[in-house]
Amino acid sequence: MDPAYEGAGQAAGMEIWRIEKFEVVKRDPATHGQFHEGDSYIVLKTSEAPGGGELSWDIHFWLGKDTSQDEAGTAAIKTVELDDVLGGVPVQYREVQDHESKKFLSYFKKGIKYLPGGVATGFRHVEEEEYETRLLQVKGKRNVKVRQVGLEKASLNLGDVFILDAGLELYCWNGSQSNMFERLKGMQVAKKIRDEERSGKAKVIIVDGDHCQSDRHFFEKLGAEPGDVPEEAAVPSEVDAAHERKADHEVKLYKVSDASGDLEITEVAGKPLKKDHLDTNDCFILDGGPSGIFVWTGIHCSSDEKKTAMKKAVGFLSQKGYPNWTQVTRVVENGETPLFKQYFSEWPERYAQVGLGNVYTVGTIAKIDPNEPFDATTLHAIAEKEAAKMPDDASGDVKIWRVEDMDKVEIDEAQHGIFFGGDSYVIQYDNPGANVKIVYFWQGLRSSTDEKGASALLAKQIDDEEFGGSATQIRVVQGKEPEHFLRIFKGKMITFSGGKGSGFKNLREHDSYDADGTRLFQVKGTSEVNTRAVQVAEEAAALNSSDVFVLETPGNTYLWFGKYSIDLEQDFCRAVSGFVSPDSEPVEVAEGSEPDEFWEALGGKGEYGSDRMLAGVISKPARLFQCSNATGRFLVEEIVDFAQDDLAPDDVMLLDAFDTIFLWIGSGANDTEKERTLQTAGEYVETDPTGRTPDDVVIIQVKQGSEPPNFTAHFLGFDPGMWEATNFDAMRAEIEGSNPEE
């Protein structure tokens, strides 16, 4: 029993605990009714039957709108522990800020009060001190970075967002040419500083539009005159260049090793860093300055090395005077992120051969000065995803647990490879012969925040209990599974929609696997490893001629073979049909020969991806390019092994489907990106060495949220509901509305 629960629920009344540093801490009754938006709480209501009868209990765990995923998961798990202390008879509820139940609100006769901010997570602490004015730059697209820059006007440009931290005034200065990702990140960071560093006492002031160059108060705080801020495309000033040189100079790589018998931390190198500096037998700390600190964990490093590396990395924050919001990120060998790899001048990639052996080397596919013509021939080089280094042949022992009621429930071996997109799982992989120990935690796209948080905590728990903390922990997101993970299931992986009910009363209370006895699964892939099945919407529009589909109805199970599908997909479909519908003998149906019941189950015949372009999907796989001018220059970069979430709403994407070129227009793309991408598409076709000509290829513009079936056919499990526009005005109103009163 957790010591914090000593004596809990023994008398009528209310008790409240807050999650602090992943532990439960009892609250003073004087604070009851006060909830910090950045925290999670557990509320126990003990009631006594009339006349001094038996006690009954209601347990609620309350999640603030800004609470972290880890804290939410901890609250859920600790709620289950409290339930066990009270004999498993209490009724449990999950409460979310602004959506509390009437029962919960009735406990607080004077109402409840939301307080900004939250308790420190335990990783970093901010000491009370006088605030020193600083200027932060927010820059980037999909990986937006925040770094401290010189406190001077020369640091500004119209293409980025800047936060002027003046103690109790936080100016979020949005350059007129900044993108929506930068503006969103800027508001989030400013709000975080206000709530976590200033205890909600600071005021966030947003400066944008026509005011960004003329706001008198902003420039007074900066100590400069308004106006004359350069554009992003302008030549960097000597101050900016000096800052970049200083930042490069500060980047250091340190090795954490106990090979000598004693745990030692030694500096390995500064820039330029090379991949060869890393060693699979050790841990490393990459100090990127205020831009971020990374802990790289080699597959064969020791448990002590892992623990010390993280501790030392967090210590860098105070030792070097970095902002308290500086990210400390743990990455594992073979799972390095682009943000980590950007610090290395050499990170070897392998590229495919084209034609009669011509080898093309591709980094960033095209870098264009606005004043120079674009050479579209550079796009014909085919980039290949770097081959992941397999820790072993994936033949080790496997145990799988699903997160249910914030605890782990083991999955029968016969069900290995079956996942639900509304759930999270923990997978223990152990190969003693190869000395490989991995704990994966797989998170479905529709899994709740509570379950995702619980999966991370349970993965750590399994590592500690089964491997003494020596395993590599790897987070896996649905649709982005690494090759080793897929090989564990020997080419038989199915992802169903829905998930197991969490057990809390304001969530679904039953499995949501199926509602009407009809389910449709898409089977797609190009190899025995990456071929998999995903449940999709039960409608004709979900079909396409290049893939195979399994349609389960109350009467029959159909294996529908698209006319351009390959034998590999058809064989996979036959192999997994028993998982999908174990009590039915499948009926194979070729496209064009469907019985009436097939179409009736899908709501009738309808349009789906069936053009001749899909015939070349396997021999000439589609290629996706991201087209953007966020840096001031027009850049085109290929995205290898793409999925739907690679479509960037702030850019234009070029999808080369051989006979058709799709130009996907994100909702936030600007006119320059649209014009330059259209021009690039024409030149790309005209210079194609395979012989394609403008007469053979159709160029189609597709708008975000209105994708036709022939476009969505190139994505496994395309979800039209993914696009939810970010309401910046609502976020701004929320931030400004929660500022302290003057």
C-alpha cells in the first residue's frame, strides 16, 4: 500500500491527493476545491449510510487541461491502487477540467476554482529569483526549435516568432512572415513560462500583424527603436552569424561508460560530430545548448550507464544556466530522431540504384535561392530509408500486455500480432542468446491520454522487474512501427479499430471492436515484413484497386482482390482471415465480380481508387515530397516510407503516382509555395529520365480535407477525420483571457 493512503476512507468526508513527481501527496483540507490546470488529482468521497451504517466510496481522478501525459497515467494507476486498498468496491470516475460530472461538482459547496500552472514534475526545479530579461527565438516547421538569442534588435526577423521574457510581462512577437507552427509554439511556450515559472503572475502579450514592427512597449522592453526588422530571406547579420558560430562551438558529445570498472563521463568531441563517435556499448550525452540536450542509449549499455546519463543530462540545465524549459530527450540506438541527427555532419545513408546502375546521392533534394532558377532534375534521385541495424533476428521470447483499467493484462500468445487502435500495449522482448532485451510500448492513434501515459509507466515497471532496468525502452506509434518490431510478429500484424473500455464511468464501458457485425480491413505492403492489415471505414470509398481487403459481414467473410494487387498481399490476406473472422470460411472475390451482399454491406456501390495509375504502385511505388519556403528559400525534400501524418498542413506536398502527379495543398500553405510547387511538378515531368512526358501525366491539385479516392489509395488506413484545423484565435483568447488581472 502506498503510505499516502494510510487511513484513507475510514470516516465519512472527502480526501484529496495531488500527483507530485509521480507520487501521491495528500492535500490540506483548506485547499479542497482548488485545482491547478497543470496537475492531476485523486479525490475520495467517503459516505456513511443513515443511522451509522456501512461506508461506501466514490473515487474520482481529475485531470487538468495542461497536465502531462505521464501525470495523467500516474493518476489513473494510483486510483486503481486506492481502489484495491478499499477492497475493490468503490465506484471509479474520470473527471476532466471543464467537463466534470454533477456528482463531482456537488462535493464542493462553494464551487471549484481553477488555478494556472502546476507542480514541478521532478525533473527540473525553478528557484525563486529576480527575473533577468531574455529573448527567445521560435523557429522551424515540423520540428520547431526554441533557443535563446542576443537581447538586441539585430536578433529579430519577420520570418520567426520571438518571446521577450521581461519577468512579469511576456511578449509573444509574431513576425509577419512566421508560420502557424511557430506561432502556436510561441504561444504555448509563453503560456508555459507564465504558469510554471511565474506561478501564473505574469501577463502574456501577443504582438502580431501590422503591430509587429511598431509596438512601442515591445521595443522599449527590448531597448530599441521600432521598425526596420529584416525579412527571413535577408542576409544574416554579423550578430546572427556570430551566434550560430557560438552555438556550433558549444555543441559537445560526452560518453558515459563503466568499462574501466568505475563510472566515468568524458568529453568525446565537439562539432563536427560523426555517427562513428557513438558506441553501442555505452551511453552518450549530446549537449546542444539551449536548443536541447539528448541522452543517446546504446543497445548494449549497462543499467548504471543509463541512469547516470539521464541524471547528468538534467544537471546540465543548472550547471550551464540553460532555460528551465530546455528539452532533455532520450533517444535509443536505431531510433534516432531527425532532431538528434541534425547535429552530426556524417550520418551515412544508403540509396537505391536507378536505371543501369547510376547511383544518386540525396540529402535535401533541392535548395533554391529565390533569385535563381530551379533544377528539377535533382528530384529524380531516389532516396532510400536508412536500413535499420537489427539487434537480432527477432526470434526471441515475447510477452504482450494490453493496458486495461490502467493495469497490464497479458495477451494470449495466439493473439500476438493483433492490436486495437484505441488501446496501448507493452511488449517484452527477450533474446538471452543475443543479449537483447527490449520493452516496446505501442500506442494506438485513438488510445486515450491515460492509457498512453500508463503504457510508458508500465514499460518502465516491466524493465525494472524483469530486466533490472537494463532493457532498451522504445515507444512505438501506430503506423510507424520499426522493422524489428514488425519482424517479431512474422508478417502477421492486424490493427483493429476501437479498444477496450478503460473501466471509468465517463468513458466507454465495453469493447468497441464492432457495432453491426460488419468490418472492413485494408491489406497493403511490398514485402513480407511491412505488409499488414488495418481496419478502415465500412464504405466503398475505402477500397482501391491496388490493395486487398477483408470484408466481414454477418453472413460471409469476403477476400476482395483489387485488380492491381500483388500475390504477397493476397497470401497475407488468406493467412490473417482466420484472425479477422475465425468462424467463417472466406469467399475470394475478384474486383468486378462482387455479389450484391458485398456492396450492401458497404452501403452500396460508390467511387473508389481504380484508375490505371494504380497498376504501377508496386513496380513504381509512389513518392512523396514536401515543398516549403519556410526558411526563406524554396526547399523540396523527399519523405521516405511515408504515412498520412507526414502531410504537413502548412506546406504543399507533391505525390508522384507516376501517371498522375498530385499537389496536396495544406490549409496553411502560402501562395509562393503553391506557385513554385506547380512549376516544379511540370519541370519534374519534363526532365524525367524514364521517358514520361507532359502528355502522359496528369497534374491534379488536391485540397486538404477534400482528398479523392485515387489520392488516399496510396496511404494505409487513410483517416479523413484526421484534419482538425487549429483555431489560433481560440487559443489566443484562452491565453489572454487567463492573464492575471491588472
